[in-house]
Amino acid sequence: MLELKEISKVYGEGQTKVIALDKISLDVENGSFVAVMGPSGSGKSTFLNIIGGLDRPTGGEVLMEGKRIDDLDENKLVDVRRGKIAYVFQQYHLLPSLTALENVLLPLVFCGANNEDEDRASEILKKVGLGNRTGHKPGQLSGGEQQRVAIARALVSRPTLILADEPTGNMDRKTSNDIMGLFVQLHKEGHGIIMVTHDPEIAGYAGTTVFLQDGRIVKKNNKKTARIRKDDN
Amino acid sequence: MKLYQVVFKDVIRRKRRVLYATLGVIIGTATVVGILTVARAGQARIYNQLEKYGPNLAVIPAINSMDMKLGDVKLGMLAVGDNYVPEEKLPQIRQIADGEIRKAMNIEDEGNIATIAPNLFVDTRIKNTNVVVVGIDPDEEKNIKTWWRVAQGKYLERDDQALAGAVAAQILNIKVGDVVPLDGTSVIIAGILEETGSNDDYQVFVPIATLQKASGREGLVSSVDIRALCNACPVEIIADGINREIPGVRAVAVKQIAASEMGMMEKISKFMLTLGGITLAVGLFGVVNTMMTSVNERIKDIGIMRAVGASRSQIVKAFIYEAVIIGIIGGILGYILGTLLAYIAGPLVFEGTTVAYVPLYFVLALVLAIAVAVVATVYPAYRATQIKVADSFRSL
């Protein structure tokens, strides 16, 4: 479903030129769970932003379901963001003035929400374990709870691909595992997930791990979802 | 949930910042509303005086060096003395007045055009109380004092009748039908006038011939009020004509005084409105400034909205909604503050002016405030759309 062809991202020119991504090619199949690992500055976040159309590559092509998205104009990119792709960020990025439920509804506000959508939003909040926290504002929620709200917000627009940038970066081990349990469940339900992390244990939840270094893919592991099998036992 | 609701909740969270942005709009709107309200009160006062004053021209004995003052109805009082205009000059005055009007307005019609009302002022005693009795031509006087209303009884119909001003009737304790001795003769009170707020309230009016006879001043008048029938009538030319051709009298155009005061008033209004406009412009830049700060503060929020599917035009819309909220608050508070300002400053600017709030200016204030806020938001909103989502998160 997602095809990256020799993606490059170069910042600056001449002496100050920085190559963030150097001709990366990768195929991500429908419904797969991919972890992207690498040290700081290896280009992980840039990589994720380019996939999601938040940033544009300086070279190469990004194809989604066979169609190029890297050269779309702003208005068409908005459509991609509204439908197929959703984000989960390390910092949660919730709007502080809105309640949990309203934050979940936010993506629908931009494409026209109706009452049925509100029911759906509260159902999704129930699903991520926050059925009793719908009226709380982000400031009243713990980090783990805020990330669940962010995940619910990602799910509300029924995306085929969820992009997660260090989703457990600010959490203790137990909360991280809870959140990853949620991702694993979403994966089972058929959502494709691409997750950036620097934590090998977190990456262990994914089926495929891609290692980035200096803007290149240096290693690719297919672990056949080892962790999930362990959970199934 | 709708976008405007999202904006509204955000505005409530950042209420202090939003109020700060509103301050510029409030001050600008308040200044404009205040100036307009004061100017309107001042104008109303001048119009009111013009209306009260009635005549366009006053003809008085030339030797009398009295000062004509607009709004000071003591004009007639000063004529009390031994200086009179001979009654035989009335036809001549009429000839000049009507002739000039005919010339100016191209009227062929014969007959009287201007209202020419002679007055004779006599200081006398009725029931042992000093009172000014004014001899008038009942029909002509009615055309000059169009605001006269008879409260009790009737207007003058016969030569042996009298009309009492409201206060005079009270002080002298006279009622309709009373027979009042007047020097050598006596008159019947035909009616009592409603209060006018002018010196008329303290006077008693009788037909001029009756008073002339009673006081031994036959053929004499103290002053003559002339009212041309139109606003555009050439009262200055009439005054010049009378001054030139009739010796012994002086004609003064009341309109001249009024016009110069009106012109002054307009100049002051224009000047103050310019100041108000500048205040508004400064306010506008204030709003631009706070809005820019607001954009910078909310780079992350804007990034979030863009990441979850907001288009550029929706971001602009969100800012416009915020501007409209600022405009509504600024308009309401600006109107209230401006009106209060007018109530305080009005009497200081125009002595004795009663300021009235103008509901129409509330609409004006709202429209003005919203327009200013929206205009001030255009550039910051444009800047907001130029934020790159990826950068907005990186900066944190």
C-alpha cells in the first residue's frame, strides 16, 4: 500500500548542507506493523513526516495505493490527512482547551461532524479505556491517558495507516507496555502502523524493524511478530 | 462540534490574551462613539437654539449697542428704554425683505412673503408685581414663535385680550377669564402658554395696538423680528438692505451667528473624528501585534489542527472567528465606554449640553469593531497558514 522510492531529504546548501535522508526505498504492505529505529539525528522523524505528507522530500517518490502523494498540492494533501493517514505523537499534541471527547472529534470537525460522529468518538474512547474520562481536559489526564486520547483521535477518521512518532517516549515501562498493547490490538484489527522509536523493547512489538543511520536503511528485520505470538500463548 | 465552537473554547481558555487584543479595538471604538455622541449633542443644541430663536433677522434701534447672543433670549429685554423703531418703517422693512427674497428665489407673486413681527416691550406693574408686557401682532408672532402652545384657554383673538407666559401666570396668580388692569385700560386673560424654557415664560403678551395706547407709546415698536420663509433665504442681503436704506435701525442676521457656530462645530467634529480614526488605526496595529503573538504562541496548536486534517482556509476561518469574537466584545465595550465618555466630556466641550446615548451608534460600534478586528487578523492568519506542520512540532 505504501511505496517509497529513493526518498531523499536535504536541508540547506553548500557548506551547511545536511542530508537527513539518503535515497531510502521501502515497501510497506497493507496492515503491517513497522518499527523504525535509529539513533538521534538518523532521520527517523523526517522519514515519518514525509510518509504522512507533513514534510516534502527533496528527491524520490512516495506512493500510496499506487498514487504519488509527495507532489500533491496542499489542498489534496489535506484529503490524504483526513482519510488514510493519522498521527500519534510523542507529545500527544492534544488541544488544551478541549475535553478528551472534543479532542477525539477534532479531525471530524474539519470534515464536518454530526451527532453520529459524537457517539462514535465516545465509543472509541471507551475502546481505548477512557470511557469514564471523556469530559476531562488534557491537563487533568496522565501522560498515558493523554496518549490514549491521541490514539482515539487517530482512529476516529478510520485510517488505513497510523504513523506513530515515539508514542511511548515520555512514559514509564508499565504505561509504555499498556500503550503498545493497544497498538498491537489495532494492528490485529487491520490497521497498518509505522512507528518510530529508539527503544528496542518497544520496537519488539512490531513485525518488521527498519534501522536507520545517517539517513540510510542499514538493516531490516522481519521478526514475524514474535511478541504477539508470545502474548497469544 | 463545529469549528467556531473549537475557537470559542480556545478563546475562553486564553481570555486574558484575547481581552488584551480587544483593548485596542475598545479604545478605538470608544473614541469614535464618544466623539460622534458629543458632536451630535452639540449639533442638537445648536439646532434647538435656532428653532427656539425663531427669527432670521432682528431689527432694533440703531443707537442701542446691545450684543446679539445666540440662545440668549434677552434680546427684547435690552430694548426696554427710550429707543424705538417708528412703526411707520414697518412697510419699508417689509418691502426690502420681500423684495430681496423675490429676487433670490425668483418669485413673481405679489403679497407678503416674510413674517414681520413687531414687538413693544413695556416694563409695568400688574397686581403690584413688576412684569414685562410685550405688545405683539398676534398673527405674525404666531409665525415666528412656532413652538408656542396654548396650555389653557385660547390664543389672542381680540384687542382687549392678553396671553400670559406659564411662569408669569403662576407668579401673578392669574387664570383664564381674569380681568387684569393694565395701565390706563384693562385686558381679559384669553389663554396661558405652555412653558417654553425661554423668557416668554415670564412675560405677558397683548396686541401691540392695545399696549401702545395704554402706555402712551403710539406708533412705536421696540424691535422687529423677521422670519424669511426659507432656510436658503438671503438674510444677510436683507439685513444689508435694511441697514443701508432705513436710517435709525440696525438689522442683525441671526443665521450668521448660527452658521458660524455650526461651521465651527463641523470643523471641530472633523478634527476629532480624524483623531478618532488615528486612535482606531493605532488600535488596529495593536490587534495585529497581539494576533501575531497569538499566532506564534499557537504554532503548535495550529500544527495539531493541520496534522488532523485542517485545511489552510479552515485555519484562516478559525482566526476570523476569533477576530469576530474580539470585534463583538470590543464593539459592545467600546460603545459603552464611548457613551460614558460622551456623558462626561459632552458638558465640558459644549457648555450646558445634555448628552443622550445614540442606539444607532451601537450598531456602528459593532460594525466598526468587527471590521477593524477582521482586517487586523488577515495578515496574522495568513502567517498561520504558512506554518509547516513538521516545523511546528520540531520547535518544541
